[in-house]
Amino acid sequence: MNKALIALAIGGFGIGMTEFVIMGILPDVAEALNITIPQAGHFISAYALGVVVGAPLLTAFGGKWPAHRVLLVLMLWFTIFNTLSAFAPSYGFLLVARFLSGLPHGAFFGIGAVVAAKLARKGKSAQAIAIMFTGLTMANVIGVPLGTYLGHEIGWNASFLAVGVIGVLAILSVKFWMPELPKSSDKGIKEDLKVLKRGELWMVILLTTIGTGGFFAWYSYIAPLITDVAGHPQEIVSYVMILAGIGMVIGNFVGAKFAELFSPIYAVILSMLLMVIALVANSYLAEYKITVLVMTFLIAIIAFSLSTPIQMAMINTAKGSEMLGSSMNQSAFNMGNASGAYLAGLPIAMGYGFASSSLVGAAMAGTGVFIALGIIMVRRKKDAAAHQTKIHKAETVEC
């Protein structure tokens, strides 16, 4: 089991690296392809679009094959198109390659989360999912800084070649360490898609999009927050990103513990309430050089304490079609990324300063709390109705 979870973590490391390293080498890519930096930003959007499209699509079509084979194919796909990205001769080629690179992202994490939970010992499913997500968080500590360094010193192509090497390691680890597993789904695509009729599932997707969007509202503008607001030199930003990455690693396991102590949905509420408090505090403390570093570390811990509980909340909601629901939640994470960055940019564009991004993030996280409370109310109403039906059936039998 441990080797299988490590295989999932290696895949998560590669995915996390390719998703975020492009942000650090954007100027290098723009210069090499003779395009503007805003045009180069389209490569980030193309990848995110690939995640949103690929997560439900590849999971649904992969249901007819054993889960370990689907994971292997997803990593093979990921490796091919990330390696091809390194040899992109033009803007159009890299745009398509980035979109195709993003397709397996959500499906890998979605299927991987369910597989990790099934492989875990009883009561340890949260820890197993957290181990898989450790790869994603460690990518922010090691992979992204390394890829950025390679991109600056050797060339942006080297960053994607490094991702390709990680992809090969992930393929080999899944091939030799992942046990044989049953089909991802025994129902077929049509039956799996029926889960989309559940209102509660869409509430969880909305919760993930808006709630985690609160983190991305802050994280998207962390660099100017550190330099323009707190007054740190530009050179320190890379170290601050590593500090945030370490916080993410810790938060990942804190979230797993929350999910074990409480139910996943209550763990989500706790994390989001803490995020509201931390982000509001950060809007006032960001101008101080020391406190902005402390708050960066704390916010990263709190934000990533959401990852495991919110994934488990989706798995519980999508009973019978767990892998499809889990994958769609990964699409929601990326929609949260886009919406958080966009909404936080509005007050900045109006002249309210970069610290206002923290208040936008707090508002989004607070909205997430109310959505989570709504999910609890829906579940209680459903349980009460099921209880009444059971009583009615019992009375009918007695009569």
C-alpha cells in the first residue's frame, strides 16, 4: 500500500510542478517565442481549461478499464505532452500542448483519491489521500523552484523536460508499485453520469470553487504583496514561495487529521472559518515585513488543510460514482483558481491596493462556509425524510 501511495504522490509532484512552474518562467517563454507576457499568460489558462474539460471526460471514458491501467495511461499522456511542450516552436503549438497536458490532471487526482482511500486501512483513508496530495504540495517546495531555476539558467525548455523526467518516474512507479485494481466503474458511462442529477453534488462543486477561490485570491497576488506592500526586495519572493510551500505540506496533513476528528464537511467549515480570520488579519498586517512572512506560512497551512476534507466530502456525496465526482472536484479547484484571481484583481484595478486581495479571499471563504452549512441542512433533511419513510414502511408491515 505504501508503495502505491508513493506512486500517486510522484504523479502528483509532476502535475503540481507543471501547473505552477509556468508562472515562474513566463517572461522567458514570452521572450523565446517572441510574444507578450499577457499572451504567454494564455498558456496558464489553456492548462486550466484542459483540467476542467479532461477531469469528467477522461474519468467517465476510463471507467470500463481497471483503475491502475487508467492511472498508467493518464501518466503516459501527461508525460508525452509535457515533453512535447519543451520542443514547442511557436505560440500555437505550445498553447495546444498545454491544453492537452492539462487533460489528465483532474482525472489522475480524482481517480487517485478514490484508489488511495480504498487501499488504506480502516479509518485511515484521510491520511492515504493526504499522502497522495503531498506530491502536489512538495512540488511547490522543491519542483517549482527547481524548474524555475532551470528555466532561467538553461532555458524554459529545460523546465518542461524536467517535468517529463518526473512523468517517466511516475509511469514506472505506477507500473511496478500499483496493485491490480478492479474497473474504475462497473456501471458504464450513462449510469455514472446520473450522479450529475444530484443537487448536493453541485453544491459541493460550488463550495470547492468559491471556498478554495479564497486562497487563490490571496496567492495570485502574493509577489506584489511581499514587495510593494511589505517592502521586501524582489529576490526574497522565491524564498517566500518555498515558505508557503512548506506551509502547504503541513496543512495537507493537518486537514487529514481534521477529517479524522470531525466529519469531512465539518472539517471544511473549520478550515474555511480559520481562513476568513487569517485573510482579514493579513489585510492589516501585510505592510509589516515580519508579520507578512508569518501570515504567509499560516495561510498556506490553513488553505491546504482544506484539500483532503473537501475531496472526502465529494467522495461521500458521489456514492456509486465516486471517481467521476472526485475528478469533477479537481475541475472545481481550477475554476476556483481562475475566479479567485479574477475577483481579487477587480479592487486592485480600482486602486484599492494589493492588500485588498486578502479581503476578497476572506469574503469567498466566508461564502464557502454558508454553502457548507447549506449542504449539512440538505443532508439532514434527506436523512429525516429517509427516517420517516422507514417508519412508514414499518407501520405498513404491521398493519
